[in-house]
Amino acid sequence: TVPLPAAAFVTDNSGENTQRKGVQVTALEEVAVYGLNQRGYSTDAYLGLPTDILESEYYLLSYPAHTSIGRPIVGVVAGAPGTTTVTITPTVAGPGRPAGVPYTVSLQQGDAYQYITGGDPSGTTISSSQPVALFGGHSCAQVPIGTPACDHIIEQIPPTTAWGRRFLSVPLKTRLNGDTFRI
């Protein structure tokens, strides 16, 4: 377990920003990496994907904005040396970004770009000049919609080259009304 200081978190929630907050993990042997984010009354985790499967083509999967307290979050991290040009075509309008209009962001190795939007940005396309890591999340999602409480959620999104056609799932024993899937 390697705890990160609070200074490592992307902290600006104003809409769009780039910060030097990328975290690189290296090991002498193969390892599995999980990111765990604990906040007041909310915890979520994701499987960190190894850099050798990162690519340059992604579709974002997120969760819809449905309350005034939570918004979807898009995150892109550049891991390659030099400048990485990222082109984002959002499916929904956000602060200063109309739906369907591509825009570019230039990132250096270790830069983390974050964009907080409204609506449901799922299906937003991300392409880049070098491989990047893509994250989709929500600051306070009600899963399922209408649940009285909310949790922040985060997931590292696999590139389109890593998609599959068949999947297995195991229901959680503590769930009384089934599990929620977004495809």
C-alpha cells in the first residue's frame, strides 16, 4: 500500500484544468495496481491498466448528471515523453465546450487534464497523438438514479483495442434489487 498525499489529487472543480498530477508506478516484476479514493462517506476504487495496453482511441463511459450536487468527470493522463495532443469530441455541452465540436488539449508527460461536465458524457470520443490513460467518473452519482444518497465513482477506461464481446459478472450477495450495468 502506497498512500498518496492530498497534494497529488486533482483539486480544481471549476470545469476544465490541467495539472501535473499523473502518478507513475514501476516495478521489477508484474504487479496489479488498484487506485482507491476515500472521501467523506464515500469510497471507490479502480483497476489501474498497465501502460503497455494504453492506446490512442477511446470512448468515454460515465454516469449522467442527475442532481445539482454531482457532475460527471472526464480525466486524461499523458504518460509518453514529449507533447501529446488529445482531441476530445464531447457528446454533451459543458462549460465552454459545445456538444459534437472537437477540441484539442496539449499535455506533457505526467499532465492530468480534467473536464467536469453536465448531462451524460458517455460516448465522448478521445483520440491522441500518443497513448494516454482515460478516466471516467462522477463527483456524486446516485446508482441507481433516485437513490437517496450518492457516491463518487471512478474507473479507468480501457482503449477500444481492449474491448471484448463476452463478459462474466458475479452478483453481490448484499444487493437486494440486483446490480446496475451500463453498456
